[in-house]
Amino acid sequence: MKHMATVALLRLWETALAGALCAAFSQPGLAQVPPASVLRIDTGNVVFYNQDTPDVSKYATDPNVTTLMPTRNFQRGITIADIQAVNGRQVMGVLSRSGIALLNLRTVPTPGQAIADTVRNAALALGFEILKGDGTPIGTIMASGFNGGVSPPGSPSNVAGGNFAITGGTGAFLGARGQVVAEDPPQGVAAQRGASITEDPANRRRNGGGTQRWVVHLISMFVPQIVTTASGPAVFHSDFSPVTAANPAKADEVLIVEARGLGPTVPGVEPGQPFPADSRFQVNSPVDVTVNGRPAELINNIGWPGLVDAYRIDFRVPDGTTAGMASIQITAAWIAGPVVRIAIQ
């Protein structure tokens, strides 16, 4: 009897939970969360500074190009690089990579290497700070893990290896999770230049360095998405009448979208507070809109006055868009939102 009562209670709990979940995910405004986004971050002037002397007074003093001295296991060091592009869009920023630069985990080690059940070369912490071309901060991505060896299961294609877990982020990447791996450098291009810790990093760009691409498999806490209601996506004509099958949009028409999850604005507002009703607060992150996979002209992307975490995006439907149901997608800071469909005449 006791067992039967326990089973009955469990079934009641399961029924209640299923009902709660159905109710939550059927609410207007909630959309399906898309798969993780992939950011391919290109870096240049990549220089590894090897901590090859215990004399701290010599650190960062030599203005000339130095030679990387032979390293031994447990050697520490730091790599500095310029972030130059993300998914082909030109940006600015810095990558730092620091920690045990030579670890040499090996399943069959030679003397001086470390025995382990896996093959890895280093244990490092990564920091990507990404800026717009004018120096405006977009956000940072922090990660830690192992360099070298095989990439983790489920990694994007065309990667060389490494196994770094994203531990968090700031700005557009607040609360980010995921993984980071290195991509094979182009043939004939060194991933980094090795230098002594005595080399002055103020001359890093003048002295030159390598080129490397990092592949960031990102799961974002905030995903850009078009608000959905009981009557469909919150996409409007210029007079704020909704786009519907009975009132479709047209090619070359400017439409208005209510969106969520576009991140910080300039100037910013306090977390959880509405955007002021008398000001225009521009979205800080790079924003893109596509229609049937084609880029649309972005006219406006601001915080919606008087609302919390709501944004207004005005965009022009590309000329030549085929009549029928068109797919609309928003991307903010290279994070793609779910696709919605609207009627095009």
C-alpha cells in the first residue's frame, strides 16, 4: 500500500510538472532557443613570451626581437595577440593566454614529460576582449583548459585541437558557456612567434608575430529573438499594424520588429529598469537582420522606450524577396536568434 501511494504521488507530481512546462512554453513572447552560435575569432601579431629567467628586473626591457629559449616541462608564459575579426567582421580587441605553457601530458612519456591518460601540451586560461572598430567594448569571453591534443566531442569542424571550457563572459556575452578550440593556421603561417619574457611587449606589433584563428562554440544566456504573440511574430508595418497573412509585407518595405535579448545599449540602463521614454538608447552590439538568408538594410536598433529588455528594430525587406512565407532572423554580437516567418506579398 505504501508503495502504491508513493507511485500515485509521483504520477501526480509528473502530471503537474508537465502541465507547468506546457503552460510556460506556450506563453506569448517565448520562442524556441536556437542551437549554440559559432564565433570564429581571427587574431594577429600573436607572440608567446616565455618566462625563461627568474630575474624579474629583466622582464619587458629588451626593445628588440628576442629568441625563444629551450623550454622544459612546467614552464610558464603568456601569449598576447590582437583580435582582428569575428566571423569575417572587422573588430578590435586583445587575446591573452597564460598559465603552464609547457605541460607535455603523454600516454607514453619520455623523461621530463608527464604521464597521463590523454595527450595535452599546456594548461592555460584564455581571455578574449572584443571591441568595435572605434574601440567601443562589446564584451569579453573567458575560458580555461588544455592546449593541444584532440578537440572535444561535438566541436565545430575544421579545428586543430585544444579543450577549453567557457567559464563566463561580460557585456554582450554575460553568463556565456560553451567551449573553445583552435583552428588550423593557413599553410605557411605560424600560429605564434616565441619570445623571451625579457622582450618589451610595447613593440609587439612592430616586431611582428603569428596569425591564429580560435573557434568559440558559444551558448549564450541571452538570445536575440523576435517577440511572438498569440497572433504571430511581433512584426509591424510603419503604421504599427501587424504583418499577417491578410496584411502581408512587401519587398523594399520598412518593417518594425519588437525583439528581446539584444544586450546592452549606449547609454546603458540599470539592470531590470525600463528604457527612458524620452531618449533613444542605441544597441551596443553589432546587429544584423536577414530575410530568407539575405542581409537586410538595418535602419534602427534601439531600446524600446518605456519597456524592459525590449528593443525596436527597423529594417528594409530586401528588394526581390520572393512572395510567400519569408524567414526572418536577428543576430546580435554574432549570436543568432530563432527564425520566425512572416507573409510577403
